[in-house]
Amino acid sequence: MKVLVIDAYNMLHRSRFGYGSGPHSITFNFFRSLRSEIERHDPHIVYIVLEGSPKHRFILNKDYKGNRTPVVDDNFHRQKKDIFDLCKSLPVKVIRHPEYECDDVIGYICTIRHSDDQTVIVSSDSDFIQLLENERVKLWNPIKKKYVSQWPVDYVMWKSLKGDPTDNIPGIKGIGEKRAFSLVANVSTLWEMLDRDEEKRRIYDSAYAQIKLAPIERDDPKIEEHTYKFNKTHVHDEFSNREFKSIVNSSMWKKWCTTLEKLNDAVESYVK
């Protein structure tokens, strides 16, 4: 089975800077990108993965992601709601865990639920490199339009040494990308350094626990998940109401229907 996993918020935020402008431009870009990825990877099943709250990371670091500026644009938040509502009319599985980030849920899908299946993650987030240790998992960068290569050293160890400014995770002072690479490539030297300095070890261990994808139990009862079918009429009406003319014209809409009806049949077969 071929599984496609969409990092929904990553796709959502990329859609803010895509084609066009206006009250529905983000929605237009999101669904145009989504159909393109479904057609490109030709999966049997598609997961749209939403965000939860990473409680365990806030315990480790109260300022986790604290350097990010929240989006206060009401138009963005309205379109976000529209997008996730419209996903309910597509043949996809929408999944979320209220106590874990999207990244952790994607790790769960790839390593637990579909560990024996061919899985492609669509995201520009490099943290998913850590999942490439499983040869059945691929990471597709939708910006560069290519698969990401496996890291030559342990990715989580490397990033834990240098830190992750994007998520506001401190690394060890004085260690940049090159030195971190060298240390992980010679792991005995790394352990010697950490064993000599309790503060460096504390920083490293904290960063490692934040960067490493958290394990989620296979039958975790808090997982929120819904499987939907393709409601062709509703999708066409909603796209028409938003004046997505380049989608609902006869030739492109035919492509949409071909892509989504094929996926719909595959999802129904999987559910049975």
C-alpha cells in the first residue's frame, strides 16, 4: 500500500505565499497543491495531519516555539477553517492528537500504523529526516520538488548539539553545524565531552527530547480521526462560490474528478 501523509499546517502556511490574492487565495493554493501531490504520488490513502499541543515539550522548555510571531490576520484564520471544513468532502483521513504535535502524529503513522507500507511525507520541515532511517519512508520537499536524502549522521543528535532556532530550542554554546557534524561522526568524542560537562549534557539531553519525535501508542484512545468520501457536488459548488474558475472549468475539473475518484475508490477498498 502507498500512503501519502500531508503536513497540513506546513502546506497551509506555504499557501499564504502562493499564487494570487484576495479573500480565498490561501484556500485556492492549498487545494491546488493538495491535488497536485495526490496526483504526483498516486497513493491508496491520504492523511491530512493537524496540530495538537505538545505538552511534553512545554514541560521541557516553557519557551518552546516562543520566538514565533502568531498570525493575527482574521482572513487567514477564516480560510484555515474553510480549508479544514472542505477537507471533509474529500476522500482523505483527517487525524490529530490533542496532546502531540503534527510531527509526532506523522511519526506514529509512518513507524507504527503503516510501518510495513510505502509512505511519503509532504513537508518542507527537515525534522522528518529522522524518519528516513526506515527505508519505506520518503520525505518529499514540495518547495524544491524533490525527495530529501537521508542525513549522513544521526540527525537528532546533530541538531541537539547545535540547537534549533526555528523552534527556540537552545543548543550548546559554541557548537555550530560543522562542529556538531564532526562530533556526531565521532561519537566517542561526543560522549567524552558530554561526560565532562554536566551543563552541556543537560542542554543536549533537553534538546534531544524536544527534537526527537515522541512515541504514540498504537491504540491511544485520544487520537482523533475521521475518514471522508469525495462529495463531488459539494466541492464543485464550494469552489464555484469562491470563484476558483481555473479549477471548476470543464477541463481542469475533469482532472480533479479523475484524481479524487480514483483515491475515493482506493480509500473505500482500504476501509473494507
